[in-house]
Amino acid sequence: MPRTLISQQSDIAELVDIDTVQVDIDLPIEERIKQYVEQVKNPYRFLAGGVIVNVAHRNNGLKLETAVSSYLSDLM
């Protein structure tokens, strides 16, 4: 059954915009990842500047942990 526009809009309203996420860069990387995930709630589906981001992966691609670690390291 196709999803309705109303259910899609409510899904969007529940997404966190990563522009609002604040991570303490003085923490060890494991703690920064934990802070990020706790705030963003779903690291596979979130907003970035109001744009919906759906993260997918390939079995032979970059691991999400590596990508998030790289992102958080770049904040320093």
C-alpha cells in the first residue's frame, strides 16, 4: 500500500536536522559518535539543511562508523 502524503510529512517532522546537532570535539571519538547518534536519533535518515538524507551502504563500501568518524574529526 503506498504511503500517503500526510504520513510522509509526519515522518519528515520527526527527522533531526544535523545542523542542530552539537558534538563536544574535546571528547574521544567514541563519545562523539555516541553524542551524534543520540541527537540525530536515526543516523540512516535525517535532514541536512532541510534536505532529507537517506544513508545506504554497500557490502564493500565505506562503513558508516568510518564515515561518521571522519565527519566528526573534520569538525575539529
